[in-house]
Amino acid sequence: MIEGFEALLDRLTATSRALFGDDLIGVYLHGSAAMGCFNPKTSDLDLLLVTDTAPERAQKRAFLQTLLKLNSQAPPKGLELSVVRRQVCDPFQYPTPYEFHFSPSHLELALRDAERYLDVLVGTDRDLAAHFMIVRRFGIALWGPPAAEVFGPVPKEAYLDSLLYDVGNAEAEIWSDPVYLTLNLCRVLAFVREGAVLSKKEGGSWALQNLPEHFSDWVGAAVQAYVGDGKMVADPGVAQDFARYMLEEIRPKKF
């Protein structure tokens, strides 16, 4: 369990069991919290809930209200959570359907118009391929069977497409979120070259050993920011040069 957030995760798990009852298969912690590099200053809490059938609207409405309250107890980056049906987990489906999603990026809509939120936050999400890969390998079952018994293998092609979807606009966007995009690009290239499934911190460490030396200061600064306070001064020119190089190295690879 993540120190300082045990009560939050216990309450979230208890609420999930109460709301979804026998339909709930499991509650799984993934991301940095499961991979050993959680930093309350720079990390969010990533969770996946698996249900047997699609939750009813009333259940999702009640769950949303609980998550809005719990999010205030989360680290600054908040909670990110998706609810998926077991049938899309094994065999894995891509793009992956989801029944409900919560994240700080949609917080304004949730507070302003909860019914609209419930209409919009359902569909498919290419990011889930990356989440499923991580949860299958590293996920912590807060309730339910081990993740590897619920989540089937994720094909390399789907995992890579999911990663590329996340960093595809890095050249234009890296200056605005340099830590996140720098370290994500590093772990994508590690997967492309070596098939390694790494955390952002591990991706940065890998890059320091494998990228041209003139990128060392940039990557090193991103790693230090990630394990520190999350702050990194981004020189737009250096940031774009790095992103351009990384995308050129990543995109030609075919499986």
C-alpha cells in the first residue's frame, strides 16, 4: 500500500464493493504506485476496476460523487481510474472499451455537469493498452484475484500504438510538460529497442545509459524533477530537439 494514502485506497475499495456488489471482479492499483517509483509530489494514483457487466447509470453517478470527495485526499495530481468489463480484459480488446473514467483533466466538467460527464466519459481508450500491460505485470490487487488472472496478454503492436498515441505530439508539446513527455519518450524507446516495460523513472535511467551524451543533461534534469518537486525549466529549443530525435528513433520500428 502507498504510505499516506492507505485510508483513501481502503475507502475507494470499500465503496466499489458496496456500489457494484457481486458484479465487481477486482480493484487494481497500477502505474508508479505499483512499480515502486511513486512520488506524492509528481505522481497520481492509477486504478482499474473490473466488473462483470456494464454498471448502471445510477451506480456510476454515485461512484462519481464518491470519487469527487476522495480526489481531495489524493496527491496533487489526483486519482485516475477506469472501469472496464472483464470480457475486454481477456482476451484483450483494442482499442479498449471502458464504461467509466475519472481523472483531474475532466474535473471541471464533473463538477459543472455530472450528467453530461456520464454521457461523455464512456467509449474506447487507446491508453488502456499501456495500463493493461502495466497492471498485468506489476498491478496490486486491492480486492479480487491477482491481476494476471484477470488481464490477458497485450500484443506488442497494441502496447506500442498506445504509447505512441500518448507521445505523438511531443515535439509541439514537450516544452509545456517536459518531465512527463521526456521520461515517457525514454520508456517508449526502451520498449522499441529492447522490449523493456519500464516506469518513467526507469526509462530515464535507461536513457542516460543509451542515448547520445549531449542529451544527458536534459534527461538527468527530468529524472531529478520527477523524483523531486516536479519542476523543470524547459528550453523550448532543447526540448524540441530531444523530442524530434526520440520520435525519429521510435516511429520506424515495426513488430
